[in-house]
Amino acid sequence: MLIVRTPWYYGWTIVAVAITYQAIVYGIALYSFTFWVPLWEDEFGTGRGDVMLVFIAMQAGLAVLAPFAGKAADSLPLRWLVLAGGVCFAMSLILSSYAQELWQIGVIFAVLTVAGLVLAGPVTALTLVARWFNRNSGMALGVVSTGTSIGGLLLPLLVVYLQAEFGWREANLWLAGLVVSVIVPASLLIYGSPADAGIAGNDATDSGEDPARTVKEVPSDFQEWTFRSILLRPTFWAMMFCFIVVTAIFVAIQQNLAPLAKDNGVSAAVVSSVVAVMAFVMIGAKLLFGFFADRVKLRTLYLISVSALVAVLLLLTLREVTYPVLMITGILVGVAGGSLLPLMAAMIRRDFGPLSFGRVKGLSSGLVSFSAIGPWVAGSIYDATGSYDLAWIMLGLLLIPAFFVSSGLSGKRSAQLDSCR
């Protein structure tokens, strides 16, 4: 039997690998999407709202594929899922570089790009960590969720450079090469659980705690959930509504950032620095939210995220868009965006346990994908009025019902789950 031996707990190697593949895939597909928008407007002679339909197509694909990816993450080897995701994502970049119509890019992004996002993204990354960690699960989930933000910190700078140097089509080919050269070898380091790597116990056992305390039978409430039982649970729908609202506002601002800056005379290179700062803040926010998810009521943490978005929407509505305003926006959006993955992961693990984590995460990722309407609403309102102000007001009003529904998110980590740690 294979036994993996390292001077440290191998779960942290899993975290490093998961951070790496998330950074590349999400850094290119989501954090850099805003830099394709003005280029595709010029290339295909279309409006901003039409370009945002590509983003909606991508999110629609996520809504369809994410639940199946989550189920696959609970039953198939995660190494091969991540490898397949990397290959699909590279193919999407290659094929899109030859597209002659915008709708062709929409189809490619809705299928192949989405396959990369769900198989080499947070669904598999968070499932891996939920299996490998017990005592430090909140912190580990927070750390691994920084992968997408690290991608947002580094990849937009590379994407903007490649687009300026070679044009967006050739830039996509270079990015495809990066995906293959990093994700393929990194995926070979993945083991789906400590048992797959020949390691007894988990991080609590490895740290010297009593093994008997870490291997108690998991309570029935935290064994296996079917899609039907998940969908019948009211707390699941409260969580979904709250996160769909916050995510819709987050991506609406994020994906319209470069066009908004262009309208106000701010260059793409400068915006890339704002995106980098936003991603840097998100890294810190994910670590902090992950740390406090084990210690503070989750609703309190959620309301901190909501407060940051309220401040951003007021700023963009009431102030002229300048570089300092964009930088403050990036910081506050980074706080809000940084809360999403660790908070949702903590809520899923608290309410459903680790055994069905992939299934619940996949289903929730699919539903949260409906938040893609946010960028389209903002872009379409801009096309109709020449301003984003009405869009920010309409999206902000959604935070009112989210505030009241968030009462269903109250509570610390489940005592039942803690009893099996």
C-alpha cells in the first residue's frame, strides 16, 4: 500500500496544490474577464450588455454542471477530476482564440471554460480540504479559498501584459500553455483523503491529539445527504438567497470595473493594479473569515460583508469615479468577496458535515451561478441610460431582504459536528 511521507502533515501539500490550480483557472476566467470586455466590444462591434451575455452563459453552464461536479467529487478520484478540468480549461482558451463571432465564445465559455471552473475550482478544492482536515477545518478552508484571490492578484497583471503585447487571441494561447504546464503535474500530487495516501487519522491525529477522539462515529445527521434532502432543508435556501444577493453585487462591480474605468479615462493597466489590490485584500479577508468562522456567529460575519457592499454602492453612486474611488472600491469589494467562499464552506460543513460536502457545495455553486445576472443588469442599464447609477441602486435594494433572511444563518459550528471531532 502506498504511504506518503513528508516532514509536515500532507494535508497542507493538498492545500498548496488546490490553491495553485484555483489561482490559475479563476485568475484567468473570472478576475480577468473584465479585460476581455472592451476588447470584444471593439472586435465584434457589439454593446457592453451583449458582451456580458458571455459571462451569463458561463454562469449558466456553472449552474448546470456544478451539482454534477459536486456529486462526482464525492464519488470519483479527485486527482483525475482536477486533471480533466485543467485540460478542458486549456482547450477553451485555445478554441476561443480562433472565434469569429461573439456567440462562439459564449458557447466555448459555457461548456469548456465551465468544466475547468467546476473541476479545477473551489468544488474540488474545498472537498479535498473537508476530507483532509478536522481540528483545523475552518482555518484550512479559509486558507484554501485564498486560491481564487491569489489568482486575482497575479493573473490579471499577466493577462493585461499579454493582451497589450500580442493581442487577446495570441494571449489566450500563451495562457493555455500556462494552464497545461502547471495544472497537469500539480494534479499528480493529489490524494483524495488521508486513507488514499496511506495516512492514518487526520490533522488532529497528526498533531498529537488522542486518535480515539478523532475517529468517533459520525452522527447520522452528518453522514450522507441526497439532493432531495438538501433541497428540502430551509436553512439551505436561506443560505442560497443570502449568497446569491451578495455575489450578484460583487460580480456586477467586478466585471464592470474595467469598462467603468475606461468611461472615466482610467487605463486598463491602472485598473489591473486595482484588481490586484482587491485580490490582495480578498486573500486577507478569506484568512480572517476562515479563522473567525470557528469562533464567531456566521451571521455576524455575513453582515460585515453586506456592510462593505453598502459602502461601495454608496461611493459609486454619490462620487465621481476617479482612481482613488476605484482603489477604495477595490478594497471594500475585496472584503465582501473574500468572505464568500470561507463563509459558505463553513456553513455547509456546519449544517451538512464533511461526507456530503462536495454534493452540497456543487449544488450551492450551481444556484449561486444565477448571480451572473448582476453584471448583465449593470451592463444593460448602462447601455440604456449611459450610467451605472440606477444599477447600483437596484442591486443595493436586494440587500434589504437579504438582511432579514440572514437570520437563518445564525449560530456557531454545530455541537453535533464538534462531537465527532
